Amino acid sequence: QVQVVESGGGLVQPGGSLRLSCVVSGTIFTLYGMNWYRQAPGKQREWVATITSAGTTTYVDSVKGRFTISRDNAKNMVYLQMNSLKPEDTAVYFCNANWGMNQYWGQGTQVTVSS
């Protein structure tokens, strides 16, 4: 019933920007904290950013100052604005919705940063 769908991934040059979007349906979006994770080939899934239901944001150190997570509760959407992209940012990015023991994952969207 609950669906989480990411979009906006693609190929971008180092130093470029990309904006990922995530739409959540089938539940009360405003109750959930939203997260972005990423997983590079051969590596474990890594937490990237969080925005709470109240709008508080946190980031992994490697993306601080470059990435911005935001949410639009009226649209049941969360975004990840990625600036100054580096090859090390290349990964499949996953949107995650979390509320207590309730957790839902999107299918992932590929971000490739390459020159």
C-alpha cells in the first residue's frame, strides 16, 4: 500500500548538480522522517541525509555543504539537491520513510558523476 518512488538520477559531470525527488503515497507523509541513503557498487549502503517531520536536517560529513534535503508536505515529496558533485558521489540513491517501527524504501535511482 505504501509506496516510495525516487526519480531524478542521471549522469552528471564533476562539479555539476542534480536534484533527486521522492514521492510517498499510501500513508500520512507528515508523520515520517525522511532519509536519503546511497549504495555504491561493492559497498555497503550509506546514510546520506535526514529531514525530520519537524524539518530538522542532518547530513553525513562527506556531503555537508554540498547536499540539501528538503520536503514539501503538501506534495508528499522529499528532495535531495546535490551540488558540487564528485565522482565519489556515484551510487544508487534510495529514499527512505521512517516513523517508529514503520519503514519504507524506494527502488533507488542511479547517480553517476563522471568526467
